[in-house]
Amino acid sequence: MVLTIKTDSPYQVVIENGVLDRVGKIAAKNKRPGAKAMVVSETNVFPLYGERLKTSLAAAGFEVFAFVFPAGEPSKQISTVCEIYRALAENGFTRSDFIVTLGGGVTGDMGGFAAATFLRGISFLQVPTTLLAQVDASVGGKTGVDLPFGKNLVGAFHQPMAVAADPQTLTTLSERYFRDGMGEVIKYACISDRDLFQKLESGTALENLEELTGRCVACKKTFVEEDTRDTGSRMILNFGHTFGHALEKLHGFQGISHGEAVGIGMILAAQAGERMGVTAPGTTEKLRGVLEKYRLPTEDGFSHEEIIRATALDKKTMGDTLNFILLEEIGKSRICPIPLEKLPSLLP
Ligand SMILES: NC(=O)c1ccc[n+]([C@@H]2O[C@H](COP(=O)([O-])OP(=O)(O)OC[C@H]3O[C@@H](n4cnc5c(N)ncnc54)[C@H](O)[C@@H]3O)[C@@H](O)[C@H]2O)c1
Ligand SMILES: [Zn+2]
């Protein structure tokens, strides 16, 4: 399946089993033979898929280099980006050359940020290998790194020249990270794909990962195209994330995964929506059923009061009003501005 994301510089997202071995051909649509390719990857993923990727790039006539960093979120920082710059500079990379990110969201965000900033911007191609990165992080052009005092505080919008998502790479992903990505998959179904929600309910959604990923990317595509710089309608993609971020913060970003926090956040948003009369009655229960089916939690030890307090401190609040994403029903969502002081009455 191939989807074209029509942003300022349009690009293709190719979602196909085995596409890992065709990355060279995809890159050759944009880059001349002889160009240099820096594979940016990490210590878990590179040993699994690095050689196949390098072989594919070399077969297409590129001069291939690799930079491999220690796997994990702690590496997603400026000092690692500096090491990537060094590898690029030492090997004489110019603006005709490019980066290929091979890994999860950490690799894509950081390799993309290096590409966005080296020589004021060189091309990059994303090869996402986690469910989260395939359905979410690799599409939309957001790149960046963490600072010691906050996540994703430095970054740039930089669209990749292409994304090559190979669902077969997910076979080596741990159950924990697969589940994490399912939080986002369920989110897409809730906000705009009722049919996908039904497939999740019936348990058939995982039979065809190409289709599953394709549906999620198609959903993200519509919002990204409407609002490339994330100033308006793209906010819908934050369904479940307002309370979700608050929960992650309360947990000190440890002990709860992003997908788990978003799952609980979606339940709270659905409950609030039902209380407000915006969300169809029974929606929360349907959502709870699907989250449980994919072994995601639906509640947490923190009280509503604590969650609301942490929400009020979240960066996405604009003054005293919160732009809240609510479902009208499964598959249909909207942005609802809610005054902060009203929150306690919505989550009693
Ligand atoms: N740019 C965006 O729009 C966007 C959106 C959502 C999340 N993110 C970012 O993405 C990051 C989280 O992404 P993630 O969950 O993919 O994290 P990750 O890159 O750390 O990958 C998760 C784990 O899975 C391992 N792994 C990856 N692919 C594998 C494979 N195929 N087989 C075996 N192991 C594999 C990794 O080594 C790591 O241990 C966060 O930093 C977040 O801020 C960015
Ligand atoms: Zn998310």
C-alpha cells in the first residue's frame, strides 16, 4: 500500500511486507547513484535489520555508512545528535547526501532532527520498525530530541523524502512495545475509523498488519495535510493525550507507557464527553472492551483530582481554556474548548 502525504514537500509512505529490501529503490527516486547514505540506527535494531538495509542501499548505487547509538529514550538527546553530525562531517556528507533512520520513534525523531539541521537541512528517509513509529511517529514531519528538563523540547518540522514501513519487522518487537503502539491504533479508530474499531472489537484487526498500519497512516494523513504545522485540526490526534500526558507526568515518565497512559486518557475523555452530552452513551464501555482486549489498562491509581491538577499544568493549555478532544461517537471526534474550572465537574 502506498499513501502520498501532501505537505509542502509531498512524500510517499510505502507500507509493504518486505519493503526493507526495497529501500534502495525507493531512495533512488529522489537521489542519484553515488550519493552517500548514513544509516542512523540503534543497538537493538541494527543487528536485526541493518545488513539488509545496507545491502539494499548499496545495490541501488549509494555509498553506505552507519551510525549506531545505544537503544532507548535516554539516547534521544543533543549529545547523540552531535555524534551524528560528526559522523556526517567526517565522511564528507553534503546536501546531495541523505540519512536513513532505521528504528523506532527514538531513532526517527533524532535522525530526522539531525537531517533537519545538518547543513541547514539534508534529506532523510524513515524506516520505522515499531508499531508506534509505523502508525504515528514516522509520519507528520515532527523531529526532535529531549532536554534534561523535558521531553521533545527541541525540534523542527522536517518532512522525510519517503517512509518505508515493513510490517514484517514487527515480528521481533516485544509484546510490551506492540501493546504500546496499539494504544495509538485504538485512538485512530476512535477518532475517525469506525470500521477499524469494529475489526478491533472482533479481533480480526491483527490478521493483516499492512492494512492496519495503512488505515492508521491514512487517518494521520488527513489531519497532517489539513494542518502541517500542528496549530489547528491536527489537535484531534491528541485524543486521550491530555489526561494521558498528565498521567505520564504523575508517574514521572516511568512505570506507565505512552500507549497505556493514552488508553486511560481516552477512557477519561469518553466519560467526560458522556457527562457533557457530547459523546453517545455507551461509548466508554465499548472503548473499555477494546482496550481490555489488547491488554491495555483502563484505570490507574491516581485520583481524578490529581489528574486534573497535573492536566492544568500541561503545556497544551491555552490560558484558562483547554482544547479538549471529545468523541461524538466511535469514529467521529471534535475539538471542544473547556474552561479549566469546569474540569472537576466532568470527572467527579
Ligand atoms: N515525531 C512524532 O510525531 C512522534 C509521535 C509519537 C512518538 N514519538 C516519539 O517516539 C518515541 C517512542 O517511540 P518507540 O516506542 O518506537 O520507541 P523506541 O524507538 O525506543 O523503540 C522501542 C523499543 O523497541 C526496540 N525496537 C524497535 N524496533 C524493534 C524491532 N523491530 N524489533 C525488536 N525491537 C525493536 C527499541 O530498541 C526499543 O527498545 C518517543 O521518543 C516519542 O517522543 C514521536
Ligand atoms: Zn501518542
